[in-house]
Amino acid sequence: MPAVFLAIIRRLLVLLALIAVSVPAFAASFEESVAKLANDDFSDTDEAVGEIAVSGNPLAFPIISALQDERLMFDAETKKVYVKQTDGKIIDAATGAAVDKLPDNAAAVSLNNRLRRSVDAALGGLTLLSPDTNTRLTAAKSVFKSHEEATLPTVESALAKETNRAVKQALTEARAAILLFKSDASEVDKLEAVATIRSRGDQEALALLTEISGGDQPATVTKAAASAISSIQSSLAIWSGVQNAWYGLSLGSVLLLAAIGLAITFGVMGVINMAHGEMVMLGAYTTFVVQEVIRTRYPALFDYSLLIAVPLAFLVACAIGVLIERTIIRFLYGRPLETLLATWGLSLILQQAVRTAFGPTNREVGNPSWMSGAFELGQITITYNRLWILCFTMAVFAILLAMLRYTALGLEMRAVTQNRRMAASMGIATSRVDALTFGLGSGIAGIAGVALSQIDNVSPNLGQSYIIDSFMVVVFGGVGNLWGTLVGAFTLGIANKFLEPVAGAVLGKIAILVLIILFIQKRPRGLFALKGRAVEA
């Protein structure tokens, strides 16, 4: 028994001796790697980054992160390296000990483009095994972009342990990117890597394959890369068209929201209301006032600010619209030129009133959390604020259609639109219908301002940006026809977004205007002409 105990003790002493020897050696190795950063030489820094990244030292991530953010400082005389932490404190990079202040001659460790790629790759490798899923996903994407060969073992190790589907796919793509540029990778591995990156199919995959197609690669790999490039380019062209179509739908929803109230007043009353844009502007400023009150008094309700602003903007714009009709418009029926001039002058008055009350500068209207951010659908990006505006526009359109079809006011409005004299002879108070119609159109313009406040600058000139486009939508779709306004808004929105990349923003709008003029020559009443004796007369 004593012999057995002696043997065990002897082995423990040997193990302790090995640990005692290895720990100082490891510490010295890490300190030597950190010291290379003080040479301020790109090659030495690159070598040090690689050594620090694989050291396993807990200081590795703070050091490399500080290097990326230009917070890593060195003293050329003492060869000391320091980390300026995000909270302003300073630590010794080699030991982690706190330092009171930096030496007077301390300078930031320099970086070049190659070093930045190395740093990105090192940080990616350090976070690939993080317990947080989003951190691992971000790290895998970073490694894909840098495709540094030194991170391959870490990527493969992380890939073997990964259970999350999205992260696993990102790691697979990162491994493929590394193998493509790995000089001693087998031809089979490279071909599999090309196939993996081809299936990704985005701009980053295209750039990666383009980069290797001109390099020193086996003929089969070059051929596979060329085929993948052609396939990705075709796919991206289709996705680009889909993205433009989405932008067109988004623009069309904005035009529809701005024009739908104008279509009602123009159709029922025949009034060219140049102050319609100012109703939109008043709705946007109502949203601003609501958010200011909520920010200062009820900050917990900020996410509900738009829901509160919608009915208030409608009521404010509707009340002002009724007031305008009762005090100005009612005296100018049958005199289109005077109506146009009067409403144009009124628009200038309203703009100046808003400038006096709120100032000439843009006002900040924030996005609630549920309207912030974006998501990817295939190869297109969809922002939540545009998506919600599209849904909101279609909801307003549906409610308005239901109101016109199933309510007494809607029936009276349709009767006055089709034949004003006959409607009056049937006992309909056309003057009351005119006032309510103008108020309804103005109110809808007000809630359009609520939506536009989320995607445009809230300023006294907000409405002027949409008034001409709104008139084009109404004339193109058919005066007084809501379905025509819907089709016209989305048609013009999509056409505009497809013309912009080819002709530019200004020439694109001019081309749209010319096309509308030519169309009106063939169909003077627009896409959907109203039916009725007065209309046809």
C-alpha cells in the first residue's frame, strides 16, 4: 500500500511540475504576442492578432475589439499596450490591470484594409461559440465576408456543435467561403463550396465568386464559378424587378392615400382644391403635437401615438375642410378658375400659419417600435413602416368604399356625383352634401398626413410634394371613381419606380406626365369613367 501511495504522489508531483512550467510559458507567450502590437508594424500586428485570437485568454476579445474600434493604444518607448474601454477606463492589455492614465506619447495601433479583414475574422472566430444565437449568427456572417483561413478550425468546430438552423446555414456558407480561397483545399471541396455559395445567391455571393474566377483555380472550379455567376446574376435581375415592384406598391399606397380624398371632392363637387396638400400637412403636424404631448407627459403610450393621432388628424382636417367649404368654396361653384386661385392662395396662408406656429424647420416625428426596422424576403428588403402604410391605406380604402355603398351619406354623395339636379329634385340637400364631402375628403387627407409623417419630413411644404402627383392619379384613374384612383395610384407608382433607374428621378416624372397626357387624349375621362346623365351630358 505505501508503494501505491508513493506512486500516486510521484505522478501528482510530475503533473504539478508540468502545470507550473506550462502556465508561465503560456503567460509569456500571450504577453509576447501583445507586445508585438507595440511595434506598430502591419505584419507584426497581423501576426499578433492571429496569436491572440487562438490563445484562449479572456483578454483576447477586448484587445481585438479595441483594435477594431481604434481604442488600442501603445507606448513605443516601454513597448506597453493599453486598452481604452468603452466606459473611458484604461487597462494594461497584457495583464488586464487598471491604469490611471495613458502615457503622454501613447498612440493608436495602426490598421490597413488587410488588417481590418484579419480583425473581423478574429472577432468572428472568438464569437462563433457564443451561447447567444444572434452573436453566433453575426460572427458567422463576419467570417463569410473575411474568409480568413485561420478561422477554419473554429468554424468547423462550431459547425459540428450547432443546432440552430439559420446559424448552421451561415456557418456552412462561411466554411465554403474559406475553402474557396484556401490554396491547399481539394478540387472536390472547392466545387462543393461553389455550389454552396451559388445557393446563397446574393450580392455577397456574387462578389466572392467573381473574386475567385480570375484567380489561380483549377479549370473545373473556374467553370463552375462562371456558371454560378451567370445564374446568380439572372436571379438578382429578377429580384431587382421584384424590389422595384415593391417600391412601386409602396409609393402607390402613399399616392393613393394622398389622392383618395381629392378624388371624392373633385368627383362630387368638381372643385380643383389646390389646398388639399395642406390638409395632408395639417394631419402630419397633428401627429407631431400628439407625440410631443405623449413624450412629455405619458411616455409609456408612445407606441400608441399614431393610433391616437389618426382620429384626431381626421377631425382637425375635416373641421377645417368644412370651414373652408362654408366660407370660401360655396361662393365659387361653377367658377373653376376663381376656385383654383382661391384655394392656391389659401394653401399659401395655411403654410405661413404653420411656419408661424411651429417654425420653418422640419419637425421630428418618431416611429413606434412596431413600425421600426425591416425584414428580408428572399433577396428584397421590406421596411415595416412602408408595409404598415400599405395595410393602412387598403383599410382606409375599404372603409371608404363601405361607407359610400352602405350609408345614407354615401348614397347621397353618389347621387350628387352622377346628377346634381336630379338629386336636388329628389329632396337631397346638395349644399349639405358638398360640405360633408369636402370635410370627408379633407379628413382623409389628414390621416394621410399621419402616415406620411413616418416616411417624410414634417414641414410646411409637406403637402406640396404630393399635390401634383395626386391630381395626376385622379385624372388618370377617372374623376370621382375610387377604383380608378386605386388602379391609377399603383400603376403610376410602379411605373415611376421602373423608370427611375433608367431615366433618373426628374426625367422619369416627365416621362410619366407625357404618358398621362397621351393617355388622356385617347380616354379623356380616365381609366374608369363615371356613369350618369350629368356626367355624360
